Amino acid sequence: MPSINLLHIDCMEYMATLPDNAFQLAIVDPPYGIGNWIPDNIAKNKMPIEKAKKLKKQFTDVTWNNSAPDEKYFDEIRRVSVKQIIWGANYYNCFTADGSALVWYKKIGNPNFSQCEIASLSWGKKVDFVHIDWQSGFYREMFGAQIHPCQKPVKLYEWLLQNYAKPGDRILDTHLGSGSSAIAAHYAGFDFVGCELDEDYYKAACKRFDHETKQQALAL
């Protein structure tokens, strides 16, 4: 069985304890520094006020997204991992001279939302493309199963691991968020460490991970 460790910790504190190249692959989705975009999208989508009042905490308190990572973060993530996949490349420059780009087309029907997201790959000198649906529409995601405003599908992380990781690799996620990366690592059989600073997100991610993995065990 893979070793999955979900840590309620500042990722910089955790990485400071690690030797160089402790992980073979880091797949990370740090804050983009764009603030709380939820109210603007509520207005654009003309959400009824009674629905807006029911917004969960994770969609109304997005202060963690006010600042993008600094160079110290990028230096550390490159020190503790051999290869890196870093989401948010369209918001800050996280490309390297020897690296590549990955474009994820997420097929969102609403034109007010970005149709693609870009990640930097620390190797390859090419551009890769993947089409994996974002799972559901704006309203269902806002009031349904989504536990984090930047939640990505488990299938996306499964694709990343299938295409960019090798058997035996240790995987690091410095910003666990909803826990999608941990669930994918569990399914794919990789040892994994995920860090999450926010207590509410951490508890929600742990609960989601436990639920998903128990469901899998019951099905076997």
C-alpha cells in the first residue's frame, strides 16, 4: 500500500526539514495572487441573492489568494524535488530554461471563466495538452461537492501521474487544498506527502480522502 501523509503545516517549514531531491516529483498548485474572485463571478452569473447568502466559507474567505509565492518558495520546491509541475504559470513566471508547458483544457461552458489553465514543467522543452472536463457547472460546483474554490479533478492528477511519474517516485504537493492529488496518488500507488496550512481546508481534505479511499476499499 502507498504511504499517504497529509500534514497540517506551512509547506516552507516542512521543506526546510528535507534534504535535496527528497521527492522525485512535485505537483503543486500555489495561490495565484488574484484575491477573492468569487463576488465578481456571482455578479456576472446573476446569482440570486438567497443562493449567494448560502455560500460556504471556502468561497467567501479567500484571503489566502491575495499573494503569489515568492522566489524563496520556488527555490525550495526546486531544491527538494527532482522535477516540478507548477500550476498558475499564466499568473506568475515559474518556467525554467529547460522546461515545458502543459495546457489543461477544462471545458467550462460559461464564457466568464477561463477555459484553460497552464502549468510549467521543469523539463522537456515542449508544450503538452490535456482535455479533462472540470466535472460540473458553476452552480453545482459552488453548492455541491466542491470543498475548495480552486479544486481540480482527481482525473487530472491521475493523468499527470500516469504521464509524468515513474513507479517508485515519491510525490509532493505543497498546497493540498481539496485533496485531489492525494486521492490520485492513492489510486495510482505512489508514496505522497501533502501540506495544507489552512485548518478548515486540511480537515475537509482529510475527510474527503478518507471517504474516497473507504469507498474504493468497499468496492474491492
